[in-house]
Amino acid sequence: MADPRNLRLRLCGFLFDMDGVLMSSLGSVERSWSIYARERGLDPDVAIRLAHGRRALETVRELMPDADHEAELLAIEDLEVADNEGIAVLPGVRELLQSLPHDRWAIVTSATGRLARSRLAYAGLSVPDRFVSSEMVENGKPHPEPYRRGAALLGCDPASCLVVEDAPAGVAAGKAAGCQVLGVLTTHSAASLHQADWRVPTLESVKVTIRPDGALEVTIDDVIS
């Protein structure tokens, strides 16, 4: 009998969220939003909760509807770019990315392009050829637009893409885009990522081989039901 904790998929491409999936940046995110909120007389806990997995622009709009949102976005971006403490590549990430052809994966992040490139450089990861940042879409996660755009950049049907996410908003975006979704339990609990098709502790569980026809054959161990 097949082990239900092990999974095999045939895919066209991978769509990775960045923070909490490729690298640990939770400390930077939470410190930056805490400083930002306190400076404006806002509740830091509320700001942090709203910020997870979403574009900063949406969070700023919700926290301060009447503010100059572009100026506020720059302010929080400056704080996050300046705080690199604790940023590191997560387990299994380098090995997985090295096993993928460069044209079969993309980063789809809620971070701005400036912030994403800063964090990738600090962590020692290259900016991929295919990359979707917050300012490249009209609607951020949980809207499906970011992941639909990522699939289009790969030339893949969304249904043949695997979205890899750590946050509920990102999982919802991937599902709404028609993708298969793998939740990584680096930031949130398995219960909070219940919408994901599958969940794993880390990306060490994911292995890829290239089939003769060019398809990606993906095996995933230690799947959490």
C-alpha cells in the first residue's frame, strides 16, 4: 500500500513565495512593522497580523485609509530594507532551486522589487529570470492575479503549476488562480493553511527530476494530512 505521506506530481513549473518559503525573514518583518506602527500611534500586533503574506500597500491602506499611501509604503520599505538581522535561506531551498531549470520556476512575492532584491542578495540567492513583485500587479494576494501572472511568465497552465506558500493569504491566492498549492509550515500552523492541497515541514521534503519530455517529476515526502 502506498504511503499517504508520500506524493508524486507531474508539473510544468514552480511558483515560490519568498518570505517564509525561500528565506526566514519573520523577525525583520515583525520588527519593522512594530516600529512603523508605534511611530504612528497604531497597534503593532494589528499591523503585524495584517502584514503577513500581503502587500505592504494593502496593509497601509487598511491601517491608515486617509494617509499618503505611497509615502507610507516607502517608509515601511525603508525600515524593512535596513533590517537584515536573522535573514537566512531555509532548509532544502538551495538544493531544490538548483535542481530546477531556470525557466521552470518563478518568485511571486508580496514584497516590493527593491525589498525582494535586497533580501535575496543578503541571503545569497539570485534573482530568477521570472519574477513578480508587488508593484507588477494591480491586485495583491489573496487575489489570484499574482500567481496567474507567474504561471503566464513560465508559459504554463496554472493547473500544472505548484505554488509554494507559508501564509493563508498566499495559499488563497494560489487556489484562486487554479494552481496546486503546497504549504510550508515555517510561519503558520497546518490548521491555518488548511486550504493548501498539501503541507510539509520544510522544502527538504521536495525532490525534482526532469523527464525526457521536459515535464518535472516531483516527489514530496513527509506530507502532513
